[in-house]
Amino acid sequence: MAYKVDNETTLMTFLLEKTSYKRADIKNFLKYERIFVDGHIQTHYAYPLKKGQSVEIGKKKESLPFPILYEDKELIVIDKPCGLLSEATANEKQKTAFAIVKNYLSLKKENTFLVHRLDQYTSGVLMFVKSKKLYEILTSDWNHYVKTRGYIAVVEGRMTKKKGTIENYLAESKTQTVYITSKQKGKKAITHYQVIASTPQYSLLKINLDTGRKNQIRVHLSSLHHPIVGDDKYHATTNPLKRLGLHANELMFIHPLTKRQMRFVSQTPQSFEKLFKNH
């Protein structure tokens, strides 16, 4: 919505008078370049306004630095790029998927709750909800509602066994490395995999999870001596994609309130497929 300036003033003072937004909201809009004066981005709260100028909020609210796969009044599902954190860490608060989506939804006065996570260097389907009630229901029994957690992975070596299931227990060390351990010390982790293409150097896998432990796929495939390419943390020695070879390509769940089956798909990165194009 555009607002006409009647008298000389400053940008912050004008917006506090003309809108219902709080000072913190306006600072956020300025920071994320969502305020325009006469069509031009303005980020300075004390910018002097003259009579006759036009101020607009949220002109770019539809634009995000990554694709939106789905959005309705309760959900938003994005295609998270490789390298972007899902949520804040001690070292990074602002450049995260959660912070970016939260800012986008705040322009529409909607809330943001993160119900699951992807590793920083895993790309693909990441879902947020806008209702605290839905967030609490989903996170209280995530495995009950989620029916498909599908991934595509590129691993080192040609896998001789074309499909299989890895089932064991995982724990995390003080240095944040996940490892296989005993039932008494770890949490159960189940990964199903199927080879869909291979070369002498690499295999392309379709993966489905029964559990969603931290670094689960990476540790499980490394335990088979077929680590994910680019994953030097878990013993990979090659990096043909110049990134971690793991992509979350499918999420399907039963909406706990409407009982509707909802499925979201992200296309496999072209760089993954190119490795296997002539094989």
C-alpha cells in the first residue's frame, strides 16, 4: 500500500503515524529493503521526506532469494539452496532460511514456525508452518504425520548392492560429529536406499527415511564405504559437484487438522544428473 506525504518529516516518524507497524517492524522492513520512496529502495530510518512524495511498504514481498514450492494460509514450503542454514546458530542469526521466511511473512502479519531442518549444505524441500497449534501438533509426533522423506544422493564408488536398508543407532560427539553406537547410547536410525544410476566412480541414490536423525544419511552411507561426494566430514575424498551431493527432493505428510495428504517435490539438481548423463 502506498502512502502520500502531506508534510515534511522523516521516514520513521511518517510510518509510525501512518501505519500500525511498530518501530521494530519498520526497522526490519528497512533492513530487508522492503520500503520504497517514490519507487526507490530506502533503508535509512531518518531519511527526509518532502510533501507529495509516495512511500510504499512491501513492494517486493513476493520475491525471495529462493523458490516457494507451495504456500497457503497455514504452510509455506521453500526450495532451500545448498549453503543456507535452516535456522540460527551461535555464529549466524540473519542469513538463515528461517530469518528470510520470517521477514517475508511478517509483511503479511503472519507467524513463522520451523517444523524440521535440513543440513546447511543439503538443498531441497523445507517446510514452515504459520500456526502455533499446527506447529505443536506436528512437532509432538512428526514421524506419525510424515509419510515420505525422500532424498537424492550422489555417493563415491559404484554400489554393488542395488538397494538396501541401514538400521542402527546414532549419537553425537562433543565436536558435533555423528557416529554409530549401541542401542543404550544412541537413537534408532533407519535409512532405505536404491541405486538409480551409476558410473565406475559414482552412484546416484534414491533415499527414504523412517527416522530423521542429524546427519543420518551422511553417516549411514559413509558406513557402507560410499560417502556422499563433497562430504569430507564423513570421509569423502572427491567433490565433483563442488557441493555436498545431497538433495531433499520430496516431503509428504498428512495434515493433522484437515487429514489431507500433502506432497511437495523439488527437482533433482541438474549437476547431479549430469554426472550420469552418458551412462
